[in-house]
Amino acid sequence: MNEAIGLNADKNERAVVRTAEEQWQPSPSSTVWRKRVYLNGQKESGAVTSVVRYDPGASFHQHPHPQGEEILVLSGVFSDEQGHWPAGSYLLNPEGFCHAPFSEQGCVLFVKLRQYAGLDRQHISLQTQSLAWTSGAHEGVSHKILYEEKGFPERMALELWQPGVGFDVRTYEAGVEIFVVEGDLADEQGQYPAGSWLRLPPGACHQPFSEQGCEIYIRT
């Protein structure tokens, strides 16, 4: 029976997971492993956010993606019928997408499942390493837009923080999710090394800074 459970399921609460401190857990494939940071619903079919590891030669059976799938390739090369996606690649597979993913050399991914409903969403595939960093409103912080589409509320981006950059206050009216890709992020409540996932609820604010610099994925 598919058990209904939750992990950091209440989006009105602050949540932090430092995935480097977590153990890999098995997935339905014996060659694919995961570290979940968020789960709302059924154990194997709920909305979920995870760091996922494919062993060299790993594969997954063909499967659909109800309510979509988002992937940021952190290391190695991820592959499916659409192509080969090296570190830095970003994919947003819309609702109804179906594939049989694999990895010849192995890879590590940041993945969100069942969180992008809408049959008319664009299919996005980006090699972010080839995109230029764009200066933003805050000195020392630049960004690359990953996804922003009229009619849908999410905005995903990568941000690059120079060493020593900080905010007096950063406010998120509709909440935020942050994943530290490289470097080290911190705020008044703690340190978040590479692999850390941080979620702040709607209306939250904090004072983030980075002594050594960092690259983060940010979803608002």
C-alpha cells in the first residue's frame, strides 16, 4: 500500500535540510538514490523535492510526470531520450512528459516532482554554463533566469554571490526556496553549505550573507 506521509510539508513553516549530513536512501530503482527534503502526499507519488544520485550505468524505467518535473544537474551527465545533460543543465518537463532517464557515468541532481501543474507550460532545457550572468539590483549578486512564464506564479533563477556580499534584510512576500549549489550561504539563524535546502514561508525575511561567495538556486 502506498503510504501517505509528509516531510517539511507545511509551507507556512521555515525548513532547513543540510543534505551533505543526510544518508542516501533507496529509490524504486536499485541504482538510483535520493535524499528527500520535502514530501507532501503518497510516499512514491506525492509532491517531492530531493537530491538524487544515479550510479554509473544507472537507469530508470519509462514513466510519466503528472504535474511536471524540474531538474538541475549538479554533477556528472544525466540522459534521457531527449539528449545528454551535463552539470549545469536545467530542465523543466511539463505535465504529461514521459521519459526513461539514465546516466552512463553517474550524476547528482536537484529534482522537484509534481509541483508544476499545467498542460500548457513550456518545456525548458538550458545549458546554464553558456548563459551570461546578469547584474541585479543588489551589488555583488548576479543572476541567470531559469524559468519565468506568463500565467504561472513561479520564478526560478541561479544567483551568484561574490565573497563578502550580504543583505541588511531580504523579504519574500510569497515565500522562497533556496538550494546552495556551491560555496556557503548564511543568515542570522545558521550556516548553509553546498547541498543545503532552505525554505522560508510567505512574508518571511532574513539577513543572508556569504563570506566566501556562493551559487544558489532560488525559487520564488
